[in-house]
Amino acid sequence: MLRRWGAGALNRTAPLPLFRPKNVLRLPRALAVRNASTASSSNAFESFLNSRVTLVSVSLFTAGSVAWYTHLYGSLPFLPQVHASLDSDEGLHPPAYPWSHMGLFDTFDHASIRRGYQVYREVCAACHSLDRIAWRNLVGVSHNVDEVKAMAEEVEYQDGPNDEGEMFTRTGKLADYMPPPYANEEAARAGNAGALPPDLSLIVKARHGGADYVFSLLTGYVDPPAGVEVREGMNYNPFFPGGAIGMARVLFDGLVEFEDGTPATTSQMAKDVVTFLHWAAEPEHDERKKNGIKAVILFSVLTLASLYVKRFKWTPIKNRKIFYDPPADKTH
Ligand code: HEC
């Protein structure tokens, strides 16, 4: 139980050392010493430091040094190192798209994840692996368990060794990871004119611009501008750093047929596959936001409660009055 202290309770406690008569008597002398020290010759220095002329000249000196350094070297020290690459290497900056899961309270659009998986499976999986996603991860996210089991069983996995020490193949099960399109990196490069299609599990986190970048990349293929030469086997995409990318445009209107009847335009497929890849990179996304909101609510309540309790406990201490009551002089 909380109990309010009576203000009188403090009067009965022993006086704090500062208010002992001895100290009180010494106070004026201490003050005089302090005043004397501040009034010494350091005054002139202080007024120089505080003067406007000093302020203006130091500012002008700083601005002048910065301008002179920039004039000599083209940029300020250390600033260029903040960029990972040169300006000429950077692709066109992607616009910020209004993803349906971007808000503080928004979860992924799971119908979109399901369509996106279809786009990945039918288009991207021909070249890109998705190493970190197992079939079981799709359960309850985009498909139900029977659908995922059926999809896994369509794939053959190598397993073993068996009792005779031989490797054997079996159909896939929920615990298996997504099958890679190529056996190894060399095979992947050989199939793509030397370029390596990166694993897509974490691509949304791994690229500057995230989902906006991957969407822009997929929908951003155009003819190279006049004067730009693109090597044989490369394609021009202004969003790709450097402009020339080994991957050709892969999404075209009507390439897949969505089972829910959504028209499969290029941008629709790109949006769905990017939502799917975003989920693959951050499968904890929905849960994380839910827990985050719970934590914010809980900690706000606890903060308010502790503020109240603090004020409650401190009230008598803040409101007390301490005074010095000199002992009555018995000689008079
Ligand atoms: C024909 C094979 C092929 C297909 C199909 C394909 N890609 Fe690629 N992809 C590549 C290659 C090769 C690269 C590497 C390009 C490079 O480094 O120049 C690449 C690179 C990428 C990159 C990385 C770009 C970067 O910034 O490094 C992303 C993202 C990507 N692909 C997404 C996709 C998506 C999504 C799909 C399906 C809609 C897809 N790709 C389909 C071959 C393919």
C-alpha cells in the first residue's frame, strides 16, 4: 500500500549538514572569495570570448576554410566515403512506392504473397535460388499444408546414404528447402553468360532501396539512351548500378495466369513477386509489428504509472520547507 508522508514527519528528522550553524556562519566568507576570483584579470579574456566580433570572425574563418577546401579538393573530407560507390556507378534512384505493408499497423498482403510465389516459381526460379526458404515456411502464409505438401512432392531430392551407403532420390517433404536451379555457381554462370543470378532469399534487405529497387529493376528495362553502348549479352536498366545488367527483362504482360483472376500485367507480377521476396527476407514482419505495438502500449502504460508513482513519492520532499531555527540565546 502506498502511504502519503505527513509533512511534519520530516521536521523531526535531523537537520542536513549544510544547515548546521557552523556552515551557515562560514558562507559569507566563501562567497567573498569566489567573487574575488571572478573579478580578476580573466574578465578581459571572457569578454573577448563572448564578444560579437570574435563570434563573427570565427564563423567567417570556418566558412572560409570550408569554401577553400571545397574549392581545392572538390568536396569535404570524409564525406565521399559515406557513399559505397562513385556517383557514376549508382543507378537511378527508385521512387518510393506505397506498399500495402509499409504502415506501422500494416501486415503483408498474403494474397499478394501467394501470387508472388507463383511468379517466382514460374519465372524467377529458372535462374534464381531461394536457399533460406523451406516448403514448411509457406504453410499458413500463402498456402495451406496440403497444398504445400503436394508442391514439395513434385520435386525430387537427393538423400542418403542408405544402409548400403548409397545416395538415393526421394520426393520432397515439408522440411526440405526450395530446390536451386543450378547445381553450383559455375553452372549458374555458364548458363547466364558469366553473370551469377544472386540468391533471392534476402535480396530485398541486401539492396539499397529494398522493395522499391527490385520493383523498379523488374519494370525498368528500356532502350539505352543515345551514346550508351551495352555489351553483347547485357541489357540496359537505368536502376541497376552501372546501367548494364546480365539479366534480361523477364516479366511481360500475361506471362502467368493467376488462379484468383487478377490480371497479370507486368507491374502486377512485379509487385506480387516483390511482396513475396519481401516476406522471404523478413518472414517475422507481421509478428514483429504485432509485438512492437504490444510493447509500445505496455511500456506507455508503465511509463505513465511510474511517472505518477514518482510524483506521489516525491511530493512531500519537494513541498517541504527547511528553515534554520537558532538556539535561543540564554544570556539575554
Ligand atoms: C534467365 C535467367 C533469369 C531469370 C528468369 C531471372 N533472373 Fe534475375 N538475374 C539473372 C542474372 C544473370 C542476374 C545477375 C545480373 C548481373 O549481375 O549483371 C540477375 C540479377 C537479379 C537481381 C539482382 C540485381 C542486383 O542489384 O544485383 C534481382 C533482384 C533479380 N535478378 C530478380 C529477379 C526476379 C524477381 C526474377 C523473376 C521475376 C528474375 N530475377 C528472373 C538472371 C535471371
